[in-house]
Amino acid sequence: METIEEKLAATAARSEVERWETETLAKVLQRTPERKSHFEGVSLEPVDRLYTSADIEAVSDIGFPGEYPYKRGIHPTGYRGKLWTMRQFAGFSSPEETNRRFKYLMAQGQTGLSVAYDLPALMGLDCDSPLSEGEVGKCGVAVSSLADFEVLFNDIPLDEVTVSQTINAPAPIFLAMYLVVAEKQKADFSKISGTLQNDILKEYIAQKEWIYPIKPAMKLVIDTFEYTTKYVPKYNPISVSGYHIREAGSTALQELAFTLRDGLEYVQYGVERGLNVDDFVPRMSFFFNAHNDFFEEIAKYRAARVIWAKTMKERFGAKNERTMQLRFHTQTAGVSLTVQQPLNNIARVAIQALAGVLGGTQSLHTDSYDEALALPSDQAALIALRTQQIIAEETGVVNTVDPLGGGYYIESLTQKMIDGCFDYFDKIDGFGGMVEAIEAGFPQREIQESAYQYQKAVERGEQTIVGVNKYAMDEELSSVNILQIDEKVRDHQLLRMEHVRSVRDAGAVSNALDKLKLAAASDENTMPSIIEAVSAYATVEEICVALRDVYGIYEEPAF
């Protein structure tokens, strides 16, 4: 409850603002009006002229880093103790080519690997599927079986480097391949760490790369939770991803709210499976976008920690501090990159990356300037990595914890994010949960409307994109060297696929797939059967088809 002293202080603060507006501001506005009648950020939210203590009267205590509710960070020393992991997203063409890119980036100082898979892999298809034609190795590395995976991680010790895998609908299969390769390397499972994206809810909301209906797909996710908690205790079985929600056109608040509510849905399903929140939630991680609105992005990350901590404690009764400490990876906004004047993207990426760092990210990917045109070239990927290294080594922002904490604007924005997020939680809970809200099309409609309004603002010139709707130039793209992926990669992959099928034990494959179907049709955890199938060199598509025979295929209704 607000004390008399706090009420008097708030009243005095508002009075001082009114005095300033009358005595100082009004005279200037008469002589020099502001550039436009109203100002707003990327999310089209209004931004006030000035923020003072009157704007944060509801924020009683911003707290300390390393202490609940972790607004200022989950580590007391911030980056003074350890820098964020520089985890550049990489994957293209064949496993051989991507393996070379991994080694190149690690030689340049990258501290973690992140794998992009091609569209056939994301959709659970093999390279020889008719539906894969024209897409093999194009938007990521082509992987159809354990044989590909073995080449992908050749000479990369999986118990010494952390690897993040961007894979969702077929995620259990790729986790299985990772574990089988690690076992062949004689790696200690108690030491293996890494992250599986495995966030199927955001596929139905935004990215649209699904295979199975929602509830069976949720079972597969929780199977990975249960299995890794028991056998691979340092592995993160999910990275709950707001990135794709933002790329689809959401506002910063919608990204925050839908991502965290997705996370709560996974927690609820885990609890219903019989898992203890303090056992499995500490291994959940998150993945956020870093867009152009610098202060809004920083506020979003600070708010995320508070919301997660409070919800874990109050809704789920968490007692373990790590359960309440939200950890997240950040990637700069691919959707903000422009084909026009592509070198401008270097500046965009640097500013977005700085927002992620000032917001306290644990891991960071910086986009390459040429990604609006093609997959990154070696040079562009190196500049993106150097951007992180310059922020870490030259700017001084790592020398103190939460350097913007206490600022009137940042604290006001952070509280606005917190309040808005809980409002969205109430709406989603009204549907019965996130699964039910998705089935009703609620988050999809919210994002569609936000994307539409932003595009209209760009077309009206109210939102400026430098080099596109302002400061445009007639510029040839020939000055940018584009990475080209030709169809030869598919031929290369087909040869390996043919070899795998000719030398594997067909009986073992068939038996493993039959076992998987039985596990899928029951309450049994599917991971052991998937690992058996992977070890027998069953392909990604063969395993997905076995699951599809039991679960069926998801078809999105018209909303």
C-alpha cells in the first residue's frame, strides 16, 4: 500500500513536470514546434516527450542483480564474471560444408555452435522426397540420417562445446542423433550441454513448420523433458522461442507475452506428466528477438525475468532459485534487414546486439548484413561475429551490471511490459490455456493485426526504414558477394542416402519403427524407441512417417 510520504512525493513530481511544461517547454514550442505531433516506436506504442519519477511511482524497488525477481539480471556480477556465449547461427549446403563453417567460426573466437537445418529437415522430409526438390541445403544444412549427423560433427567433441539446434517438429529425432553421436565419441552424458529448440507451440502460432496435431506434438516435447532430466541433466530440452513470433509481425509486448505463456504451457504439461518443476524447469531456456527499438527491447528482457520469476513462484510454487531464473538467447532481427543498401544492416545489427547485451542476454547471435539476400558468406559471418566482439571488448558496457537500471524511461517501459504481459496471460487463461488459445486462433489474429498496422505505418511514411522509404538510392547489388547453393548438394546427399540404405540392417530398422509406433500409441516415452531407430540408421522421414501413422497430420483451420 502506498504510504503518505510516497503519495506526497508522487504529487510533487507531477507538479514539477507541470511547472516545467508551463515555464520552460511552452516557450520553446511556440518558437520551434516539434518535428511531428506524436512519436511512437517500432511496436507503434506512443512515446512521451519526457520521463520522470512521476512515471515510475508504481515501481517501488528495482532490486539487485542475482536476487528475486531478477529484473537486473540473474547473475550478481553480470558480464564481469563471464561474457555471453557468442553463438553464431550456421548451416548451409552439405554437412561437410557446414562442418567447415563451424570450425572456421570457432577458430575466429566463436564460443558456441548453433545449427540451422534446411526446410526438408524442418518438415521431417528426406533429401530424396519429391517435396524436398529445390530446397535441399538451401536455408540450412541438409540432414536425413545419422550418417549426415556424423559428418556434421566430425572432429567436434560434443562434451566440450555447447550446440544449439534449431529444429522443432522432428526435434526428438535430432536430439536422438546428437546423443548417439556423442555416445560414439565416448562423451560423458553428465557433461553434455546444449539446447534443442523443440518449441512446437510457436510453430502453430508463427513459423508454420509443423507435422502432427498439437496435443500429440506436446507429448513428444514432454518426452524429451522427461528423458533429458533423467539421463542428460545439463542439456536444455527446449528453447521457447519468441524470435519467430516477432519475425511474423508481433509487437514487442506480444512477443514477450506469447513466448512466456508458451513456456508456462510446457511447464503445466510437464507437471501433469508428473515431473517436478524444480527438476526440469531450470533446464528450460528462452529465445528472444532484438529489434530496432533500442529501449523497448531492453525493457522487454528485464520484464521477462520478472514475469517468469513471479509466475514460477506464485503459480507453480517453485522453490529452486534456478527455476525462477529466466535464461535466454537473443538474435538480432532478421526481418529488419533490407535488400536495399545492405551494408546499412551492419549498423542495425550492432544496435540490436547492444540492446540484447544491455538487457542481460546469456547468448547472442548477430545477423550477417547479406542475409536479406542469401545465406551468409564467410566475410559477412565474420563481420557479424566481430560486432559482438567489439561490443564485448571495446565499448565498456560489460563493466557494470544493468547500466540502464533506475532510468525513468527504462523503468517505466519495463513496468508497462510487465503489466501488459499479465493482461495477455489473463486473456489466454480465459481460453483454458495456450493450446486452446492457439486452436481458437487468438495469438495468430493478434500478430496478423499488428503486422498489418506496422506495414501500413511504413507505407504512410510514419515508420522510417532508412534506404527503403527514406534516403533511397539507385544501388546495384552486384557489390555484395552472395553465397550460392546449387543443386549439386542434393546429388551429393542422395549418394550418401543410397549408401546408407544399402548397408544398414533393414530388419533392425523395421523393428525399431514398429516399436516406435507402439510407444507413440501408448503413454510410453518415445525417446528410447527413437534412439533405437536413429542408431539403426532409419531416416528422418521414416521416423516421422511412423509417428504420423499414429498421430496424423495437423491442418490449420481458417480463422
